[in-house]
Amino acid sequence: MTYDSYGNLTVAGVANYLKEKNIFPTDANLTVVDLHAVKESIEGFVNLIYHVYDQSGKSVIMKQMLSMPRFRIEDEKNNTVEEADGDGWTLDLGRMRSEIATLIFWNSVYPGISPEIYLFDEPNRIIVMEDLMDLSLLRFELCRMVKHGHFTAKIGAFFARNLFFSSNLHLTNYKKSEVERFFINPEYTALAPFLFRENIGVSWEREMIPGTDEKRALLVDNPQIQAEFKRLENKFLNDKECLIHTDLHSSNIMISFDDVRIIDGEFAGFGPLAQDFGRLTASLTLNYVSWFGDESRTTAEKNDFQAYLLTTITDLYTTFQNEFRQLVEAHREESYSLKNLDVDAYLIDQLQNALSYTGVNVLSRLANRGICYDLLRLPEANRLVPSLLGLDISRELMQNQKKYTHIKEYTLLLKNLA
């Protein structure tokens, strides 16, 4: 059978489909691997994702949006995994259109930063794209203490170019409004409840491990922090600064020793760059604090890798700022807004908002439901110290972000945790 009862391709159907679409010759001997069966390959269960290759070495990734999403439910204590239907919840196809347009745009801004698209079959909700299976998810590389020195140069420069070329810094008001309309994504707001309303710093809805209630209350019961949550949510929903990924954590970046790619732009849309910066900085921060609960490595190994993470965070922001300054200087005579831009003040404002969003995003990955892999890999008893540190860091950033004018002030905060 080519399709299941929901109209989704079966494994056998994938091979036939790719031959019909001339992605592979009709006589090709295809191997189809369901990547949901490979735990480290992907996170998320609203798409079918397959790795397909033939005997010659040609390979592609095929993604089909589920007509009815399935959700993975993990019972860690009993070591079981169940998949459940989405109770009638469906995804708008506009999400898939937006992802393709976004990946193409980002490759035009920074060639090679995203996978190449080979085919988009809208009626069947299918994308066929470049195979990146030789790369690993950044999150798992970090948890293996693998260092990638080139990572910050590429992502930092990409952030600057994407901000510049999709914002009013470069576009006229009319052109910007046209571009915004083109990239309208019905799924852009999908993360908003998770980040701002169900967050452990806002309510007690999501459970955390025992021993965290006292520090959590310092967030939930703090009017200043609750006001900051509301400010950041309003900014996320209404500040159409530039095209952003919205969910750029370390599991949406693939990496090797000579390549870096951004994947899964399904929630992308126009919003504040600070959310992308904050989500990625939160990933690096969560990995940093996770080593305080890891007993499998020596103190020397942990200290060395934490020092690498501090350098990575610093270099990411420094590269972004340097690239941004160069873009402003190169285009200053073309734009009235650039001629009057106070670059130093602009970059400090970006930093401060990014750090506040870092606090939000750290908190979003500390709850038992939605916990990041960096902490999930630890025995439950060993997650307490990293979780408490995450709560402290987030409280500091959301209360006092205005005192930070250089990224090294933040890395110093992390360094002093020891």
C-alpha cells in the first residue's frame, strides 16, 4: 500500500514517489530510512521524515507534513514510548510554504546556510531537499563535548546579514511591507503559549523536578519579571523587525567540522531578531549548566568545555556585531535611516533584548515536559543543580538585562557560577 489511512506515504510509497518525480531513475534500488526510528536524527513528530539513497551514493531527505500530526509521549521511568494522534489538530499548509520560502531566502543571504530544495509538492504536502545526514545536530555534538570553532563565524555573520537585508535598515517601507506579506506564516505564533503563557516562570502549570519550587516562586511571584514576560511576548507578536526562525535552538542546527546548516524553518516569520539570538544563547547556556550535573567527565574536562562554551557565546555576538557594522558602513550612503543610525546604541539594545529572551528560553526548557536533551541525558537527581542555576540565570537576565552592555559581562556571569 502506497498511502496509509490518513493519506500519508508509507515507506514503500516513498520509493515509488521519488521515482515518479524523477528524483531517482526508475531502475534505482532505493533504501528508505524512517528517521523517526533513529532517535538522534530528529526532534519533533509533526512530519514524516525519510532518508533515501541509491546504490550510486545519491541521497535526499524527504519530508511529508502529516495530515493528522502524531505526538511522541516518553515515559522515562518505565522506559516506554507511545505515539498518539493529535486529536483532530491539523497544521496549516502555509507552514510548509513558509519553510521553503524561508530556506531559499536564507541561502540567498548567506549561500549554503540552509539545505537546498529539490521539490515542493504542495497537494501531497511533500518537500524533497538536500541530504545533510553527514552532519550532526549541534545539541548532540555539545553533549559529546565536540568543539566546532567555525560555528560562530558562520551563524554570527548570517544573523547580521539576515537582519540587515530583511529589515528597514535595507528595505524601503513599501518593499518591507511586501516582503512581510510574502512570508506570512500561520504557524508563526505556535511557540507563543509555550514561551510566554505556560512557561515555568509565569505559572505552575508545568511540573519541574522536586527542589525547585522556592526559586521558581521568585519568578512567578515577581511583578517585574511578569511584566517583562508580557513585554517580550508583545514584542514577539508585534515587532516585525526581520525574518526570524523563532525556534533556533541547537537541535535546529546541523554541523560538521567544515559545514553549518540551519534547518526546520517551519515557524519562521517576521519578528524580533532577539528571539533567535536568545533561543540559541539559551541552548548554549543550558549545555553550560548541564555540566554541573554530569558525573561522567572529569573536572578538568568539564572546565575546559565550559570555557569553550563561553568563548563560543562571546564570538557569536562579536561576529554578529562586526559583520553588522561592516554592512552599515557599506550601505550608509544608500539609506537615510542608516545615515542617522547610532550603531553602538542599536547593538546594545539588540544585546539586552537577546539576553532577556535568553532568560525566557532557558526557562522554557527546564520543565519536565519539554525538557532539553542537555538535562534529559542526566539522571533525574543530577538535574537539580543545573535547573536551579537556570532559574537563577533567567531571573537575573529578565530583571537586570539593562545593565549588560557587552556580551562578556554575560559570560562572566556564567563563569562565576562555579
